[in-house]
Amino acid sequence: MVGRTDGVTDNVYSNGLLHHSSDSVEQKLDELRSLMGKAEGDPLRIVGVGAGAWGSVFFAMLQDSYGHLRDKVLIRIWRRPGRSVDRATAEHLFEVINSREDVLRRLIRRCAYLKYVEARLGDRTLFADELLKDGFCVNMIDTPLCPMKVVTNLQEAVWDADIVVNGLPSTETRVVFEEISRNEHVADGLRDHGGLFVDHKLNQLHRKSTQGWCHHLCEDGRHSTSNPLRSISDFLEKI
């Protein structure tokens, strides 16, 4: 347990994640929902694009802090499908699972343990996206995270998003978001939805414009205390 002077109590779990157990978490979410114009019963949809080590940890923390408020926020992450896990990694992951009673119990409860036994024996091939659903990032097998909602179709992941958080390396960002914009139906939905694109690693926030994904830095949003862009930055920094 970690004490803070702002009235928020943090629980530190064995995987290193912080869970904020104060009503201020829900209050902060309510403030953001209001700024984004979300009506009662319409959850705020936050989508992560990219599931490397940074993106996976960031969204695990987001899910851990706010995922229990399902009627107010829905959190999902996109990663590319098809990346298989070699047997040596599967064997090591099996050791990690069995060394952590909390993780072992979680997988048994979710009826997901057997596939890791089969992978350990070489009878099954695991894929990175199914690992992520169970709370494992293939780039950091030794550090179990929490289970997450994972989508492998890029357009499906972002089409109704209110906030998109970029977790991609800078070398991949343009390619992936150009792929999104090439789908006319998805691009129109994003424009009509009036959502926001957040590159949190660079502290950059972008508003989706009628030209699709804009590429300029919204300076006003970073410095105005009443602007939704500033509020989103503050919200993400609370994780």
C-alpha cells in the first residue's frame, strides 16, 4: 500500500501495477466523459493502437484502474495478428505462470490454463494476441499484466473510438494511420464521431479533422485547463 497526500490510496500489486482505489478515479472519468459529451449509458471508448512493451503496459494500467467501470468506459487494444510464439518462449512462460499463484488461479478460472500446458508440451502453437488477452506481452514474458480486450482487425478496433492512444514506434505510426484513413467508411466514422488521437509518449494530442487524421500538435489543448485535450492528458497521467 502506498500513501499519497492527495487523498488517493494506491495498491501496488506484485506485477508492479498501481491500482487507484479512491472515488477520485471515477470522478476524473466522469469529468472527462462530460467534456467529451458522453451521455448516460454511452461508454467512453478508449482504444490503444500498438501492443509492444510500452503500449501493453500502458493499457494494462488503464484497464487495471478503470476497467471495472464498464458502464462508463470501454478499453481495448489493437495488435497485429499472426505472430506465433516459439516453443522456448512457451516453456519459459509456463514456468512464469506456475511460479505465480495469482496468475495460475486466474488462468484456471478463465479456463485458459490448458493451452499453456499444451504449448509447453509442443502440442500447440500460441500467438501473441491470445497471450495479450490473458495478460502476457510477448516482449516481456516475465512480467504478467492483467487480461485485456484485444482486437486484431485495425478498422474494427478504431471505428467507434472516442480516444485513440498511439502505442506504435514512430517508424510505424504513419503507415498504420494511413491504413486507417484508406478505409473510407472508417475514416468517415472517425470524422463524424469527433474523437481524439493521443500520442501520449510524445505528449501530443490531435483532433480528428475533416481531412482525417491531422498531423499537427494542438498547442492550445496542452496549455488550456478547460480544454478536453488538456483534461485527457491529465486523465492519462493519473494512471
